[in-house]
Amino acid sequence: MKRKVAIFLAALISASSLSTTVSYGASDGALEVFLDQLSKVSEDKRETGASVLKVYLEDSDSGIRDLKRDLDSFLNENHIKTIHQKGYSLDDVKAELDRLNGWSMDERMLLIDHLSNGDSNGIRDLVSSAGKGTNPAPEGTGSSGGSTSGGSAITTDPKQGNIKENPKKEELIEVNFKDINEHKNKDSIIYLAQRGIIEGKTKDTFDPNGDLTRAEFMTLICRVLGIKSANNEPLAFKDIKVNGWYYEYIKAAFDNKIIEGTSPTTFSPNNKVTREQMVVIIMRILNDKKITFTLDPINKDVLMYKDADKISSWAATDMFYGVKYGIIEGRTETALNPKDFATRGEAAEIIKKLYDLMKNKGK
């Protein structure tokens, strides 16, 4: 899988034009030149690339070995030309990558931060000191995944029926939805409905292929998490009325930093939620609760889908990890449909996964 990750990163890097007339110090080694070149791509591609590279560095057992194996996939012609101009070959870079085996995990994550920020000086200082116990990572360094401002938050109108107030209630409820028998999300819908977490639009119908709004999905999220508003400060969103049925849910999600508005003064509660927006919200929660990197990866990645290049830049990192850890799957074997509106059935599927993870991790 990491080989495909390397190709994904290569696609990001090769889309940027790198200058081959860069200045390096006389003592710069092959590793410094290689890392400096990775830090030269455009900001959005650099941040996504750093997150993908993190997949290798967080694997303390075989990550560096796999990185060396896949190195050629990371580099475009400008990279290679610059490395050669400095007097090094790709074999030199691969040999120096072994130095990373002696780095602590904090030092590896600090490198990811420097790459994400395009901090060439920070990279050089780190390379010269890492592995010697002289460069403790500053507070706040580490994982950069899960932060996006592309907006997303969704919930379920209690009038339409989506969820009960007590997600931990295990007394099973009889479910009689007649429109889910052949639906792919049937099991998740029934599981949540039996536990009073979601409800149908009527006693007999769930409408699994219907769309849902940002307000609807966020209500569902808040009830599963059991979160409340943190203060009495009014929301700045002019399109969220205090007497609206979803006000308390949106405020709770905003106060707990789960969602952002579509602008400083709007939330767009009635906008339909896309599949990538849904994943961003779930991954933000899992990242905040430090669950993401405790999960076991599955044998899938975004490059298995022909429309992976359609993922929005602000959602790329979360979609990458969402696929890696089985939080989201394609609508078909070959298509993710990231910008398509999420359905009620798909929301039930991803909420079931969140519910199970929160329960299993004791959150």
C-alpha cells in the first residue's frame, strides 16, 4: 500500500514547478538536499505531501525501509537534476535515509511539521541534531492530519427522525423499515435504529437514499457524542436562529471545535452535505480524541479509486486517512464520489463506525 502512497505523493509534487537553481551550504548532504526539495512545492501540495510522508515515518518497524524502496516515486525530473547538481545520486539519498532509523518519533513528527511549513532552515537544523537526543520536539508538534476549513457539519432533523437522546441505551427497539431490505447500509441502519440512535422519516420508511443537510448531520453527531454548548455566548452565524430546532446542536458542535461556518457569519444549515465533508467531520473527531492512529489500516487507499483526483485539497488528508482506516468506502469498487451529496444510508454507515469506535475506546 505504501508504494501507492508514494505515487500519490509523487503526483502532488510533480504538479509543482521546482527551480533547479537553489542554493545549498557546502556541508549539505544528500538527505538535506532531498528534504529541502520536498519542502519547495506549493503550500497545499506540501501539506498534503507531508501528511502522506508521515505514513512512512510513523511506522517504526519498516517505514524507512519502505521509503527507500519507494523513493524514486517521490521525485520528478527537477528533483533528480538538483540532487545530481549537488553531486549526489539517488543511491546516496537512500543510504542517508537510514539515519532516520535513529530518530525518535518526536523528531520524525517535527520533520513532518517543518516539511508542511516549508521550513528549510528548520529541516537543516533538525537533520544535524536529530538522533542525538539534543532536539526535543516543542510542545504542539506532531500530527497535522484532520484540520481543514472546507466546512462541513451535518445533522438529522428530529422531526424527520434521526436519533434519540441516549446513544448508550441498549434496550432494543423493533425496527420495521420497509425501504431498506436490499440496501447496502441496511445493517448499520437497523443497528442504530434498534438502539434508538436514529429513526426513520416514518415508522415504516427510512429513506436511505435521501439527502441530508449540514444541520441534520451535526445534530446526529452531537447526540452520539453527547456534547453540549460550552457557554452562553450567542453564535455569530446570522442564518442560525436561536429558536431553531438545530440551534443547540450547531452551537455545541461549534463550541467543541467540531465544525466551522461557511463564512465568519454564515453556517448554511440547509446546504446538503457531501461525502468528503462527512469524512472531514468524522476524522476531526477521531483526531481530537487521539483515536485515528490507534486504528488498524485496511488494504485500501485513495488511489484505488479512479476519481481520487476529484477530492478537494482541504479534504485530501482526511479522505486519505478515512480510506486507509476504513471510515469511508467507495460508492462502487472504482469510485469514491467525494463531491456527491451523502445519503441518509451512508450517514448511518459512518455514524455506526463512529459509535463503535467511541464505545470500544471508552470515549
